[in-house]
Amino acid sequence: MLTPTNPRVQFVRTSTNDIMARTFAPINWVVPGYISEGFLVLAGRQKLGKTWLAIDMALAVAVGGVAMGSIPCEQSDVLYIDMENGPRRIQSRINTLFPDERNRPDLSRLEWVTEAPQLNDGFVGELERWRQSVSEPRFVIIDVLQRIKPPGSMARNAYENDYSTWAPLQHWATANGIAVLGLHHTKKGGAEDPLEALSGSNGLGACADTTLVLDSDQNGKTLYVRGRDVEEKETALIFAGGFWTILGEAADVRRSDERIAIIAALIDHGAPMTPAEISSATGKPNGNVRQLLYKMARAGEVHKAGNSRYWVEPSNPGNSD
């Protein structure tokens, strides 16, 4: 039954020409190429360094520094809602990153909250109170999302519960041009598609404007990004001393590692090798080795040594001439 407080929602139609004639503000990037306005999820296995990565970004924005070692960020106000660690551990992490207090930057624009209501019990209202209290609110981090998630409804399935739970947070972030980054866990065993690796139903990933997945395997640590306003990418990272640093595009870094492995195999062998021999020595597929050797030869990284063999120098070590 329709009531004055629950009126019928009617379509408001807009022609394509009117839409195309409008001028929209550019996307509000907080960490360019990775974190933009809207609701974002950063997922990964436990103890992989998600909190350190979130702190890295938070500090870069709060002081107008660089995130992940190389991405300049515009200075603005940041709210970090940390319900996992507490003030003592927060202080310890900041001391790890800035051990010399005399050289520590002004961190007053990064504020912390260690207790918060659940999402259906005033959480968005508290976000709004923060937004109105600072001059340039642009970045909120929630560590972790599970701590503010209310119980679901028995009348809905898991997908419906998750989507309806996070929709108010996504709406607030988008309406105010603020990036809200929620930390989350991935499933044990992972998944072929990184977005399928998020713990729980697919409702969270569907509601999020951008999803970032932090992972680690035999090739090293990577940050996968996919979203509505961000270009899909997979970045290779290194983590040391509390700092995350971008190494480059994951595919390029892995290719460089394969080249290093090929050169190491040649030097270790001490004589020119065929692609099949190199494949056996490195454990890489024969076809991949052949393609990479062709590119390396063109780049002058290896040299043909006759009989389809390759060596690291123009001269053959077994040729006295």
C-alpha cells in the first residue's frame, strides 16, 4: 500500500543528447590509478600485509607524499577506522615507518578510530559527522569490513544480504566523492578469477566500485585491480621494513625474472646451450623459452653461437679464435 511516506517511484527519463551535453567533474583520484572515489575493497590472505599497504596509502594522502614508493598523492584528510589493532600497535607501526621523531612529518590530517558501530547502527552517520568536521575529506579506511557487518536476514540469500548491507556505504561514498576502502579476506585456496577469491558471497564484489586483491606466489607479491573507473592492472610489489614499493607491471617483472633465469642457466652451464637445454635447466616451457630467446637476442642480452645455441657474449667460450 502506498502512503505519503512511501510514494510510488516514477521513471525520470533523460535523452542521450542531454546526457552528452553535460560536463562532468573528473574522477576524484586519491591514489592515482588505484584508489578513486567510491566504495573499494582491498582483499588478501591473513598476514600478507594488507594493513601495512592501507597505512602506506593513508600516510601518503595525509601528508601529500607518495604511495607505494612512487605515486604522488594530493594532501587531504584521512580517517582510518582500525578495529583490529588498537592504539599501542598503531603507534608501533608509525614508529617503524618513522623511527626518527625529529624527521617525522606532520600526521595531524590522519585520524584514527578504534571502536565503531555496525553499519546498520549509525556507522554512516558517524562518517558524515567526520566529513563535515574536516576541511578536505577524501579517504576513509575500514580495517576490517567484517567488524561492521550486521547479521543478515533469513528472508534473503547470502548475495542479497551482502549487496544490501554494503549498498548504503557505497551510496555515501559516491554521493560525497570520497574513497572508502574496506579491508577484507580472501577464500582459502583462492580462485582463478581474483574477484571470485573474496571471502563470502559475490554480493560484496558486485557492490564495490573497485576491488583490489593482494596476493603472493612463487613469482612474488602482486596487487590486482579491477573496477568501474580504474583500468584493470596487476602490479608487482615488494614489502620490506613496513614499506610497500611498486616494482612495475607484474607481467614485465616476471618476464625480467625469466630473462635473469636464462642468463643464470647459461653462465652456470659455462657453454652455449640450445633452447631445449635452457628449458630443462630453468623449468620453463620450451615454447616460452624460444620466444624469449628471440627477444633477448634482438635486444643484445644473449647471442647466437651456432647450431641453434645461445651464449651471453658475442664470442663462443669454446672457440679459441
